[in-house]
Amino acid sequence: EAGVAQSPRYKIIEKRQSVAFWCNPISGHATLYWYQQILGQGPKLLIQFQNNGVVDDSQLPKDRFSAERLKGVDSTLKIQPAKLEDSAVYLCASRVPGQLLTGELFFGEGSRLTVL
Amino acid sequence: EDQVTQSPEALRLQEGESSSLNCSYTVSGLRGLFWYRQDPGKGPEFLFTLYSAGEEKEKERLKATLTKKESFLHITAPKPEDSATYLCAALNDYKLSFGAGTTVTVRA
């Protein structure tokens, strides 16, 4: 079974530039998450999708971050304009709907962003 | 506010030297406590789910336990391949809150 695919793996940009990250979840996983993991910290939820609808985006800095999941499959997370504090690993995760209580999220390898 | 705190931040062990990691949580209406393993440059990988105080789960050299306020991950006779960051996460009604993790290094 193919895992969660993310790209690019690494990105270096200057502050105030824009960047986009792509995620393709495991086939059949209608629930998709984007997490931000700053070095030395645990993952912090940015946004959760159920199919192509947003379930929770309460911690997404909406003045600079946006995310979409067209057609309920793959998803894109965009940052524009980037700030130094956005340097982090952006993790995409997916799970089967109705399996929240199992805790079993499947994570991609992440996209590491460095903002200079 | 929901809070998950892990200790210690880092743990260096000799191969075969058993130890425990702590995860204390302040979550209203806990529905589950989860442990993940994260290798450098990788995403977290699911290990265990615990639902109620007194519950235990085991996998190879790892055993997770849960009380009303904390969870422990016991590593018995660790090997170098057990080196990783171990994350715990607490689930309330619908939100998963992660701790910062404990980085375990096992020396041969």
C-alpha cells in the first residue's frame, strides 16, 4: 500500500516569498491533516479536511496560510508571504473516516521549509 | 487549555539499559492517548492507543501504560534501533494535541 506522498521534501526561500506544498493521501482516506512541526516541538494542527470540506482551521494563520483540497483527494498548503518563524517541517497525515479513536494517523515524510 | 508535557526531553541509554518515558496530560474529556515514534527526517509512525486508566499495550521492547493523569512508555533492554523521538498525543472530543517528544539515543 502506497503511503502519504509529499513534495517538495526541502524548500529554501527568502522572507516575503511564497511557497506551496503538495500532499497526496493514502487511497480511500477521506480525512486529511496538515501539521506544522517546529524543531524541538510536537506537531501542531494547521487544518483538517473531511473530503474537500474544512473541519477545523482554527489554528491556521489565515492572513498568510491557505489550503485547499479540490476533488477530495490531494491537497495543497500555501504560505504567502513567508516569515522567518514559518521555518518548520510541514507534515501531511491522513486516516480512514470514523477511525479517529484508533489514533492511527498515517504521516508523510514532511516538507522541510527554511525561510532566510 | 489542553496540554501534553513529555519528560525527559532527551534520554541517552546504553544498550540493554531499560528506562521509562513520561507523558503527562491535562485534557478535558480524554478519549484516547496515543504514542508515536518519529525517526529523523521522517513523519511520526503510530505505535499504540490507550483508552482508559490501567490499560497496557506492548510491542516488542516497548510497553505503554496509562493512568488518570499520565502515560508511560517503558523501553525494556533497548537496542540501537530503538533510537528515535517518541511522541505522545491526547485526544479530546475531536482534537489531537501532541507533546514535544522525548529523543531516545541507545548506544551499543
